[in-house]
Amino acid sequence: MAAGGSPLFSPQQATREAAAAELQEIVRRSPRLYGLKRSRWWLDGLRQKVSWLNGLSLSGVHKILRRLQVSYKRGRRYVHSPDPAYDEKLAVLQTIRELVAAEPKRFVLLYEDELTYYRRPTVAQGYAVRGSDEPHARQGLGANLYQRIAASLDVSSGRLFAWQRKHFDRWTLIRYYRALEAAYPEAELIFVAQDNWPVHFHDDILAALVGSKIVLVPLPTYAPWTNPMEKVWRKLYQEVLHLHDFADRWDELKTEVDDWLGQFADGSTELLHYVGLCPN
């Protein structure tokens, strides 16, 4: 603030960093979430919805945006979460994480997800002789069979509780949840955060879990980046499924996947680091 001048930002956002964080978060969201019938933000819309921009001229708003590293730029194709309850769902998860951190013996938080993998290897980069057509993702003979995995990652220990099955319908998921509950006999509540696949919240599953320790927690819709299990799957692909040589040995591939999952059955700080749940 210059001598005799007024502050750049209102008392609610007393610092440049706080103001930038608020403004950058707002422009990442659709104006429709703020009651404006527009698909893109414009200067007057921001002036209406950011309290400390009220009263400024449009050129003044533009100058503040430039100062806070917010500019008018060409968009790119991108997948984002359209969930209007995005922030509220993440806030619920943060509250649960704080509860679990304070009393880890009483409360457990797990991120759950499913994956389908196939007999035929996926194509990816690998070391090979320069100038050759390798590496090869040898497709083998016969049908491209598939297998499903359901797995849950413990945010406190890095423990991975995983099943392999041909299918995960609601009845199989009920059995999985019951086995998951049995794996934590001392816990009072087991929070299971998962995406909004309709089967996850099917009436039969909700009815089966009445009276159990398990509490299903919905993640934001179409927001896979909010589920650390996505990085577990990435690690599985990097270490086992990309360019694998089991195309004609289906049972051996399933055993290989079982062994890979099993290495985390007793917990893993290294896995927590990998997925970003243990940054220190």
C-alpha cells in the first residue's frame, strides 16, 4: 500500500497470496456455479462475485488480475469435474482425514476403486535397440480375456486390501465390503471413499451395510484425480501390465498381479509417498 493510499485488497484478503489463491480458485470454476448464466468468466462477472473487486472500474479489475497472474488465454481440451458439490465433498473428506489422523485406532479412511486389465499387454515405452521396431507388446493368440480388481488403500498405513474377480456386481461388492470390515476388527468406523459408479451406491449395497462399520463417502463426480487409487493403478501398469510377456499365460499373469498387490497387504510408506498421501 502506498503512503496515504488504500490497500490493494479488502481485509478478508489482506495479502497478495491470499487474494491470488481466492481469485485463481474462482476462475477455475464455471460462472454458473456462482449464479451467472455464462460459460466463461468476464471482467464484470468477476467484479460482481469477488467482493474486494466491487466498486473498481473494469480497467482496475484487469490490472488486479494481471498483478495476480490471472490472464485471458485460449482454452485447451480438458476433462474436469462438473460436480456442483465438488468443494463440499472434498471438505467432508478433509474432516474425515483429520479425524482419522487424530484417532487412527478408532477410525479408518480407505480410498477404493476398481480396475479392469486384459490378457494382452498395453503398449508403452521401454528400452530397446535404437533403430529397431522394438519394444513389442506381443498380443498372443486367442481372445483378449479380462480380469477385474477391487482395492482399497489405507491412508494411514499404505495397506492395500485387494480382490481379483471376473466381475464386481453389487453382490460381489457386498462380500468385498464385509471382508474389508473384517480386516479392521478394532476400528469403530471405516470410511470408504469411492467414485460415483452407480453400483457403489446401489440400494442393495446400502441396505446390506446398515449396521456395519462401513460408511461410504462419495468422491466428486468425474474427478479421478481426487482418488489416490488411480496412482496405484498407474504403478501397477508401469511395473507389471505395460509390455508384459504373459499374453499366452493368462493364469500366470493373474498370479503376477496378485503378487504385486500382495506386497502392500501389510502397509507401505513407499506406496503412500508414491500416491501423494505421505509427502514428508
